[in-house]
Amino acid sequence: MHTTIYYFTGTGNSLSVARKIRDILSDTDLVPICPLMQSEEEIISPEGRVGIICPVYDAGVPVIVRNFLKRLNTGNTAYVFGIVTLGGTGGSALKMMDVTLLEKNPTGLNAGFLIRMPNNFPPVSTPPSGEKIMSILSSADVEINRITEIIRECKNQKIGMYPISSLMQTVLYGGFVRGVHKADEKFSVSDTCTSCGICVSVCPTENISLEDGKPVYHHQCELCCACLNFCPVQAIDLNLMRGTKGRGRYHYPEVTVRDMIGQKNL
């Protein structure tokens, strides 16, 4: 059975999961969500299996993913699964994915899964490094293999109950949605910026341009932090919560700038 995986990624964790599932299943297409959102047309998913893979933001799914789900018609699809990657708490994002699909479709997710990956949001927690990253990724690979066999057999998997995450979503997510596009006002750029343009290249929503050699943000931010984490000289800081100065950076080791650029094109 053919599989189509729709994905959104900020620092490569979700893309890496999508790739590994594709490689195990074979006969699988990876489709980035970002270019699909450049029009307002209904998105009709193909027959066979369909997956949605994305990170967790404030105990929910990224706003661009939620908007995608609102337009996704899965009526012809045999099996729909969702996977969220997270570095902290956020199982309630799967429930959000399920409920949002049900707004338009007679059925939601047949199965939903969590995959724990290295944290990539320094304002909350310093990202891991070295052996700690490798340990987390090794455990993730074991879970990916387990999940992929469930997907291969099209088994139903009930979405779990996540009371703490659900409470966090209730408290945080509404404010996140209202403020996310202008959250880029909290980014600052230091004099160490080399005008390399990587931040422009990796931004999935084309929210950044270079003006006089420095990144300028245009208030269509998803707070994915690709710009923050891919900057080779850590010239970009995010001045939220604990801030990011001296707190390290992380992106998936095998996801490159070219891979991130690829997310913007079908």
C-alpha cells in the first residue's frame, strides 16, 4: 500500500522521522506542508496510508499545521496516522490533530504516536549536546521502528490521555495562536552576524529577508526557530522566557540547510 507523509519541520526532527519511516516502508512520498498552504484550496489526500508528522508547540500543533488539517479531506484515504515529535510535554497535540481532522471528515486519526527527540527551544530548556543527543536519537530510532510496523499493518492505535499536557494546551495554546506571527519581534541579531543568509534560506514561511546585510522579520512567524538553531555563529537570539544567550543550539545532525530549503517546494 502506498504511503503519503505530510510534514512540517523547524529544526529537522520531524523531517528525520518522516525520512526513516519512508525508508523502512518504501513506496512512500514525503510532501512538505508549507507550499500547500500558499493557496486556499481544499487538500484532498490520496488513497492508501496518509501520515501527518510535525513538532509540538505549546502543547499543540504548529499553527500552519492546524490550518492544513482544517483543509485536509481524507475521505478517500484508508488509514490516517499522526506523529508528533517533542522534547518535553505535548501528547495533547495528537488529540488536537484528531479533533481538527474531525471538523471536516467523518473520521480522524486511526493511530497517533509520540516520538521524543532532543529539545530545540532554548528559551525553555538548554538543548542537549554530544552523547546525550546520541542517546535520545538512538531511543527514537527504536520507537520509529516499532511505530513503522504498526503503520505497515494499518493497525488502529488509540490516542492516549495526557491530562497535564491537555491542561497546558488549555492555558497556553490560545495565546500562542494569537501571538505567534508577531513573535518574531522577540528575535534580536548581534554584530557577529556575517550576512550569510542561512536564516533566510531555512525559514519555512519565507518570513525573513536580508536588509543591509541583516535579517529582518515580517510577522508571518511560526516560531519554529530554524533561524535561531541553524545560524552558524549563533548571532540570533530569542528574547522570550529565559532567553537564548549562552544556552546552546540544536538541529537534527543529518538535516542540512538544503533539506530545509526543500521544505518550501513541492
